[in-house]
Amino acid sequence: MTSKIDRRDFLKTGVAAVGAVAAMDARGIGAQAASSSADAVVYYNGSILTMEGDAPGYVEAVAVKDGKIAFAGSRDKALAAVGEAKQVDLQGRTMLPGFIDSWGHFTLFAQQTLGVNLAYFSDKPPQNKADVIALLKAAPLFNGWVIGYGYIASLLSDGPLSLGDLDAAFPETPVMIATLSTLTGQVNSAGIAALGLTPETKAPPPGEITKDPKTGKLTGELSFAPFLGARIAALGSYSQDTTFKTFRAAEALLAKQGYTTVQSYQLQPGEVTDLRAAFEQGVISLDVMGMPSISDAASAKIVADADWTWGTYSHGDRGLKIPGYQVATDAAPQLRLAAFTQPYLDTTGFPKDWKGVLLPQEMVEHWVGYAYANDIQLFGYSNGDAGIDLSLRAIEKAIAATGKTGDRRTIIAHSYFVRPDQLATYRQLDIGVSMMPPHLMVYGDLLMTLLGAERASMESPLASAVKAGLRATLHCDCPSASPNVMEAICTAVTRATMSGQVLAPEERVDPYTALLGATRNVAYTYREEAIKGTITAGKIADLVILDGNPLTVPPDRIKDIKVVETIKRGQTLYARG
């Protein structure tokens, strides 16, 4: 069992975690692209979807040489372009550009490989409490703890795990379970003791250490800063070698889903160090888009003290690239922290007429203005319509102060409940949008209760964004949802929740539009449209082969399409056995 942690240390750790919602202590990240081969390869006899035009376009063959796409067109010309080549018969499968992550937590996803996956996308998703306990019992200890991730109590047939359930199964070993949101969780009594918590422990804001209202005893449930502090304390410090092992594990899982470029937002100083070292040592092959996040003075220091060139790779044309930084205005709607102009319908446990939480306007305006003044790309993060209003006001103020309205590629991520008038402002100010269809799938049913049917059904209005002329991208925000790109595409096309409800069918998009949001449009976001995002001669040979064509299978079957092979710079990164 781990040694007891001093209560003062826990509180200090909690305060340090209050970048909280915006600055989790995920460990470092690293990458090194696979070496390109001088051997040429020609792929043919499949549905090779280039993603070049506004409508689907196919070619007969693709030639790859020296890690680049040498030719895309007829098979004869592909062979002529590279001379002697290995020929690969796609056997009718579908080839696309490799998927590019527009919003995700690579380092946190990597760190979670130290525990056991309890999520709906695990190999054996738990159906009841006994399943969760069985998965936890089979998990190896880390730093003396059993740690599980991705837990969703509402998906269990017999209700949520209680402190008593965990204590009966683990009377002496500390246990920590993180929910899918990554911001809340619970521990057992041994975990409470290891963390040094008592009913008198003061919760560092924002967040709560929950007590039973009848007995005053701790329930083991923790939220936000207290949970993040507990997670940091439970994991403790570990070696760079262990960090690198988590990177390799995460890369294997993400390559299996067809990713060739990933993102790690909420980037921390230690991660930059680990990432650079990992690239030097050839730890992984994926390109990584890193993004610091601003939530307070401490987290802003990484931006003020930046020792990198914004928008430039760490290792030539590969490695870590930090295109800009994130400024958040609110938080998750399923936790009733998204900021709305109208109250939540269900305010149980919150004040009357609760509308969510807004980050300080002065802080948001300062760092949005700093990005514009210093020509740094801005990635906003707004969920409710009031949170989006704050982002837009800050951007308008920054433009007025700097006069800069050029090609900035500003993004507002999530934009879950963006209004039509706000989409018009996005267009006017040349702001892009990145939406998360899996959030609608996982939480749509809950949001119907929290917000009411009319508001909840309009989450992630992707069709409206496209009609407004926005260049939209899609993301999974892994590990806050499955990294499965096909699942995200499927939800964008069907707008079906886990219960089968279809929310606002008029906001469905066609599969090709959805695929643009995981390929070409994301390359544009990162200013990589000249090297990634389409199957075009001269671009990097980042490719994915699928066992089905998302454009031709029934919409509700898109999620069942599997990745057969992921190719990074011409080299196979993942191949299905």
C-alpha cells in the first residue's frame, strides 16, 4: 500500500491542478517519424479517395517513394513515375489520407495506459458493477494503486459503484476510478486514507470532496481540482522510460484508428522536455501538434517563456509542432459547467437559475489579445452559447486593437451550442470550428434532461456550420471519448445517441463532408495543406486503408468500418493481423 500523503501536500497538489479543467498533469510526449524508404510502392485495385475536391474523387493508383506521394492517377502512369516498384493490391478496400486529430489529449491518453480501460470503447465494455470490479481486479498495480479510466455509471445495468462496493472488493488496496470526462472520479476507503482526506479536508477550488449529507462521512467522490490533485498524487512521479512506454502504447492504439498526426492540448512544460527527448530517441512515429492552455498566471508562463518557434516542427518537417495556444471560456455541459445565456432545465445540486461557469473576462480578453498582437494562432475553447459569446467579444476586441484580420486560422473548439447568429460572426471574423460528434452520441440523452429537448437536440450543428461557409473539423477529444474516427464520422452522419435517439436530423452531414473534417480541413487548420490532408503528388505519404468505404455503406454501419493499415511517411505503422 502506498504511504500516507500529508493533507497539506494534497491541498497543495489540488491547487497546482487548478489549471484544472484546463491544465491536467499529463506526462510528456514524444515522437519520431518512421524513416522513409527508397523502395517505391504502387497501390491499386481499391477505392482510392483523394479528398482533393468539394465532391468525392477517386484515382486508380497511388505511387509512394521516399516517404512522399510520387503520383496519383492511372496505374500505368503511377508505375512509370517511380520505375521498379512493389505493387500492393488493395483488393477493393478504401484508401484515404491519414487521419489528422484536430482536438485531443495524446499525453493524457498515454498516461491512462498505466491503468485499466473501463470505457464504452474498451475491449470488454463493462455492463454492470461486477464487470467493473473484475476489470479492476485484473489490473496491475501502479505506485501501489489500482487505477481505472473511462467509467460511465449510467451505462451499468445495476447502477453506480458505491464506496461500499469498492471497499468490499478492495479492503486494503487503494483504488481510483476516473470518469470518462477525466475531471471527476472516486476512490475507496483505502484511497481516502492514502490521500490523507478527512471530512474536515477543505476542497481546493474549483471542485468538491463529496460527503454523505446524513452521516457527514466522505463518499470517495471527487470532482475537478480535488480529483485532479488526487490523480497526480496516486500516480506519483515516474521515469522517462515509463513515460516513453506510455507513448508507444498510445501510438499503437491511435494508429489502429488511422491517425497519422495527433494533438496534445493542455501542453505542460515537462511534456515539452519529454517530447523533445522522445523525438531524439525515436520513441514514436506520429507527428504531434502540441498546444499550451491558458487558465491562470501559472499556466500562462509556458506561453510567455516559449522557447520554440510557433508553427514550426522540432525536427525538420516532423516531430512536435506548437501552432498556437488554447484559451478556454467555460467547461463541460454534461457536468453543467458550460455557460449558457439561459438556465439549465435541471439545476439539481446547483443554485436556482444556474447558467454554468464563465472564466474571468479580463483573463480571456488579455490572452486572446496577446495571440493577435503577437501573431500566434488562437484556439478558443467554448461550449455553451454564453461561453462562445465571451470568445467572440474577446476576438472582436483583439481585432479592433490590432487591426489584424488576415489569415489567422483562429479556431473555436467544441462550439457545442453555437447559435446561428454566432456562426454568422464566425464567418465574418474568419473563425473556424472544430466539433465533437461523439459527445452528442455519449451525452445527448443526458443533455435532453439537463437542457431540454429543444436546446439539447441542437448540439454540434455541423450542417449549419457548413452552410454558413465555415471550414469545419471533427474531433474525438480522446480519451474523453473513443478515438475511433469512424465512430465520429458515423455520428456526424446519423446524429444518433447511445439510446438510438436522433437529434436534429437536419444537422446531419454527408459522409464526404464529415471525412473532410478529419483530413483536408484539419491540415488547413495547422497550415499543412501543402503537405498533408489529401492524396496528392508531392505530399507526405500519410495514408490509411479501410475495409469499407464510408461513402457507400449504410450510414449507421460507418462505425463498423475497421482500419486495415496505417501508413506514416510511406512506412506501415499499423497493420491488422
